[in-house]
Amino acid sequence: MAQVIQDKIIDENLKWSQINQDVIRSMQAPGKAYWITFAVCVAMFLTAVAAEIYQYKVGMGAAGLNNPHMWDMYIATFVFWIGMSHAGTLLSAILHIIHAQWRKPIYRFAEAMTTFSLMTAGFFPMIHLGRVWNLYWVLPYVSDRGIWPNFRSPLVWDAFAISTYLSASALFLVIGMIPDLAILRDHTKGWRKKFYGILALGWRGDDRQWRNFRKTYMLMACFLIPLAISVHSIVSSDFAMSIMPGWHVTTFPPYFVAGALYSGCAAIMTLFICLRYFFHMEEYMTKNIMEKTTKLTFAIAMVWTYLNLIEFASTWYGHNIYDKEVLISKATGPYAVVFWTMIICGSVVPFTLCFQKLRRHMPTMFVVSLLLQLGMYVERWMIVAPTLSQAHQPHQWDVLWAPVVQWAIVFGSFGWFALLFLVFVKLFPSVSMYEVKELTFHLQHEAEEEKWLADQEKHATPEGAREKPVTGRPGLEGA
Amino acid sequence: MSKYRLLAMFDGFDPAIDTINAIKAEKLAGVSVDDITVMSPIEHPDIDEILGDRPVNIQKFTFLGALFGVTFGFFFLSSAQASFLVQPQGGKPVIPFPSNFVLMYEMLIFFGVWTTVFAFLWMSGLFRKRGTLYSEKLTVDQVGIVVEVEEHQLENTRAFFNDHNALEIREEKA
């Protein structure tokens, strides 16, 4: 029995009114810790703004970007944030399609994470561009400006893919929130009531709205999955379609997608623990859900490790001298510390997720999740920097450690992301109330059914003598 | 004769489903199951089953949107590329299909998603002006059944809902 209780995703006896109250409470007046964190994030963001203004005035030399290091932390950070965005798609869309019930209490903030990380990622190509004012050149409208966007370049594909992904994931987040916004409209006062009243779009929860809602959500999930994969494949093409040593690798698209899912899952673990403790969401963000998330993270970590090994092996046995030199240099050259940090954080640390005791120990999981993210960040940097340091022309070989301007902008991006997230959790429900209600309803009926079956066995009555209880199965979306 | 709309509130799905079954069994004169609207805090698949076939057509719009996206993508890109004729092509095609396929794929999804959303907003009647029959308890844990009846059936309908353990009955002129 104890095992059964331990295996429950959440307590099915949670009252629905309680669910509403708990989530609305988490959105009310922020405390001191919230404001301190908010101030730190604003400071980080302003530092980045100051650095960008300086870079804008002085030129890209301030960031140390020049031939051969035309890309560095900006592009690595861009890839990192794009990767982070895959968490929402994974948890929300993929797990929705396969009816994984445990995603329900935690998918909302993962979806928000997707949108915010894309909003953060979007800055980096602009920052990296140098001439920000010419950004519109990438837009492919029929022009007489004498500008010919190169449609064969994955950099142009990026503009299409990321804007599509941003708008689709933002819509996915907003549409999925409508029933919750109606709850907020009905149970808040003052400006919030008006605000949510507008956003709820007149939702009443009638059967017609629910039917259309489910179908829409399912269709959008079906679009988002291939979209997410295409986005990161295209980002990987930024590298793989060049002939630079270490980049021209056929496994890059799946490698990037696996890395994206991996860093996304790690970020979900971090935010899960933060929300659980700071917003007192212990009843919704349970240790069982954490366990499932960590198991998923471990599986993806192993896929990523495998793809890494494949890449190393194909480079090693491919006998392309330039590729091989870059690989050797990664492991033994000036960037070796970063390389081994990547290997340890990305491939060794995940083995802590094999132990149940550790998986259920939140402080350990918090540290592990940060280490995984560190591993995934440096992985992106290890893709960019070593290749540019040691390309085909030996006279160009160089080592670049990012100047302070780059660091300031990269740190600022974390501040910006956290800022968006902090605003989100106070304005919108970070736990999906209606889906948690569906989950409890489903679990209750499952428990009833189990009890009935146990009762049947105990009394061993003739078949058909007792009537089986009616079991509704909300949440098994039949769209 | 004027018409009235009644909203009966129930404590959960079980009494609401019983009531709908009774209406289906024609125990409430003048009201058929097709006239019922059910309002609930969550979606319940049994409700869909009982209410019968009420089709959802959003996927048709999605298909059309996606089709438009892929076609528009091709012509949009081609028209931009066609203006490149003044540029030396060096043997490369003016309209490169492989790379255009990637972008057409993105356009397919872009328009597919947006059309789905617009179809949802339209077909679920979200912006439609409706009566005032609503209760905030519907977003907590109660389930509501809305029926439209003639004035002379009002008493009967109220009694019917009361017999089926309705917690509260609200009404308005249709």
C-alpha cells in the first residue's frame, strides 16, 4: 500500500476548489525574496544593455570578434537558448500526444520557458550581427533594394524557422491557458478580473468549447513537434553546411536536437525545484513527477552521449587530418578544461540520476540540474570556438577567450530570461489548474476501479452479479 | 410565446450525466438531447458520448491553412528569387528547390498553426455575444446543464431539474 501511495503522481483527493486557491495564492503579492531576485535580474539585464551600447558604439572588436573568430559566445548562447526552448515542446506536445498524465502539473511553466527562451535567443543573431540596423535585410520580401538574401544559406532558414517557432509556441501557450484564464477571471478581483476577463476571450467551458479546444490543442501539438525538430536541425545546419573542420558532420542535426532536449529537461528540473520551494507547490510538483522528469533526462543524456561518441569515432576513423586535429586539440589543447567539463557534466554527472534516493533529494537534484546545464552550455561553446581557433589555415590559428563585453551580454540574457519568467509566474498560473483537476478526477476513478476489482476478487461473486462503476477518463484526450 | 433558458447546476459529473440520460429518455417534454449545452470545469469524454455526434471541423481549416502556407511559401520565395535575375547565377538555379522546400515546410507550419487558432476562436464561439446565464462555480467543481424551453414548460423543467438533485437553477429570457 505504501508503495502505491509513493507511486502516485499527485494526491487524487485534492479538492478542486483547493487547486484553484493554491494556484491563485502563488500569483498574489510577491515577497521580499521575489523582489530581490527581480532586482538582480534587472541589474543583469541592464549590464547587458550597457555592454551592447558600448559594442554598438565601438564595433564588434569590443567583443573580440574578428577573423577567424567571427562567432563566439553569442552564437553559442543563441544555440543554448534555442535548445532550452525544446523543453516546452517535449513536455507539452510530445507527452500530450502520448497521454503521459504526469506532465499535467508541470507543463505550463515548461511552455512558458519555451517562449521566453526563444525571445532571449532571438536577441543574439541581432547582437552578433554588428550592424543591427540592417537586420531587415534578412527578410525575403520582393525588393528593389539590390539586396539578394541567400536562400541557400541556413542563416536565412533560421529567420524563418525561429519566427515560426516563436509564434507557434506563444500561441500554444496562450491557447492552452484559456480555461485557466477563465478560472482567474471568475475568482480574482480588481484589475486582475478585468485583465483575465479580456484574455479569457469569453470562455465558459461549454461542451462545444471543450471539444474545439481539445482538437486545437492536439493539432498544435502535432505541428510543434516537427517544428521543434526542424528548428534545431536548421540551427545545426548553420554549422554542418559549412566545410569547417569539426562542423561538417552528418550527425549534427540529431546531435543538436538531443542536446536541446537535454538542456531543456535540465532547465525544467531547475525551475521545478524553484517553483516547488518558493511558491509552495509541493502538492503539485511532487517528488514522483520529479523522478519521472529525471528518468527522462537520463535517457536523453545517454542519447546525447552516444551521439557525441559517434561524432568522435567518425572523426577519428574518417582520417580527415583537419577534423582529427580539431578533435585532438579539443581534448588536449588550450580548451581542454572546457572540453572535459562538458564531458563530466554532460555524460558523467547524469549517472547520479540512476539512484532513486538522489532522484528524490531535491537539493542534490538542483545542483545536478545546474551542472547539466553548465555541461550543455559549454558543449555549445565547444562547437563554436575550437573549430574557429584551428581551421584550415595554420597562419590563422588563434585562441580566443571572450572579453568582458561578451560575458556581460551573455549574463544579461540569463537576467532577461529570469525576468520574463518572474513576471510570468505572478501574472499567469504556472500550474495548469484544469489539467490538474482532470488528473485528480482520472486518478480517483482509477482508484475506484481498482477498489472494485479488489472487492470482486475478495467476494468472488458470480460474473455480472455486481455492476462495474462508471469510470470517466478525462484527460485521455480523444481529439 | 417567449422562450427561456435555464441553467441547472449539479455537484459533479455523475448527477449531470444522469440528468442528461433522463432527457435522452424523453422524460422532459419538449427538450431533446440536441438542445442541451453542458458547461463544466474540465472536459469529460462521457459527456461527449452521451450528447452524441457533435462534429468538430477545425482540422479542415488546419489542412487548408497548411496547404495555403506551402503554396504561398513557394510563390513568395520564387517571386523574391525571380528578381535576382540581374545577378550572375554562376550556373546555379534561380529558384533553388531543395532550400525552398525547407522554407516552404516552415510556411506550412506557420499558416497551419495560425489557421487552426483562428478556426478555434471562430468555431468555439468564443467572441459570440451570449446571455448572462453563467456561474463562477462552473470553474470550480460544479457542472451546468443549459436548456431552452417555452414559457409554459418552465415549471415542469424546474421540477425536473429539482428531481435530479440540481443544486441551483438560474434562468433568463432567451
